[in-house]
Amino acid sequence: MIRVILVDDHKIFTEGLAHILGLESDISVIGQCQSAKELFEIMNPTENVVVLLDINLGNESGLDICKNISEQYPLAKVIAVSMYQEESFITKMLKNGASGYLLKNTGREEFLEAIRAVSEGKNYQSAAVTEIIMNGLSRQKNQERNLHELKFTRREKEILELIAKGQTTKSIANTLCISEKTVETHRSNLLAKFDVKNMVSLLKLALEYGYVK
């Protein structure tokens, strides 16, 4: 018998899913929880259980709860169940120990397939989730290729090197005998080329890809 705990802050969701799973002869829903407190009150470190866990539990993070489960309850398996389709949420949940990830619009048969697969020690992602992950990897590869191929003007190179040395806009302007407004324009262009929002991220990438030492 596959023992399942449902964790979602919307009771109507856990009740509906519990009803669906209750029709299966090999699945037993042993808990419906609306918070981490309720969950950990019934968790047992020596028990094999599949936890269907929402990422957003009001003020609580399913990401943190998943990590706690993976660290403290080695026999438990987590399947994230969420409306979030962003690749970052999916990869973070998997990194934090989830064995599977399902979207809330997933059909009954796929829920059952995922639960049974995960209970056997397998990982499970729906086709939709796998596509999101693959698209994310493709975007990452394209971004890395673009970063390897960045081209800079002579002035941009000079300013990038001075930024890496910790110089301010004013000191860069004095060093290069140009106006502070011109420096700010080049800084904005550099941020755009690296596709980042601040200088900390820019310098991290510039160092990683060898544009500055």
C-alpha cells in the first residue's frame, strides 16, 4: 500500500485529490495538511510515504519544507504540486530533494502514474514540466554562447577594467578625462550587453567569462 500525505493550504484541493486517490486500491491517503506544522506532526522518519507538496503554503515556502523533508525523513518522497510553471521553481524543488513535479492542471491518470513511480524510487516529471526544463536549458546555453561572443568598444573595455578595479563613476571620469554622464552611458551599455541589472552581476559574469582579471 502506497501511503500518501497531501499538503496544500487550500482544503478544497486536498479534499478533492484525497477523494480521487481514495478510489485506488493500492493508495491510502493518511493525512491532509494545510500547513508545515500539521505535516510534521504526522511525519515519521521510519515510514515510507509520498508527500504531495504545494510550493506556496501561504506564508510558508514549499521549497524549505521540501528540503527539510529530504534531510530529516530519508524514507519520504516528495512530489511538488504547483501552479508555478517557471523553470526556476521547478529546478529549485528538484535540487531541494523533490522526486517529481506536477502542475495543478495535471489529469487524474498522470497523478496516479507519478505517485506510483515515485513510490518505487523513480523520478517523475510530466511532459509539460520536462518541456519547461528543456526550454530553460536551451535558454541557458544560448545565453552562455552570447556571453562568449560579446564585443566591446575600446572605451567600454577601459571602463569595464576600471569598474573591476573598484573605481566609481567620478574617478573613472577623472581617469579617462570624460564626463560622468558619458561614463554612466557606457555603464548602461555594459549592463545591457551582459543582460544584467546591476554591477555586481556584471562583474561576476565578466570575471567568469574572462573579460576582466
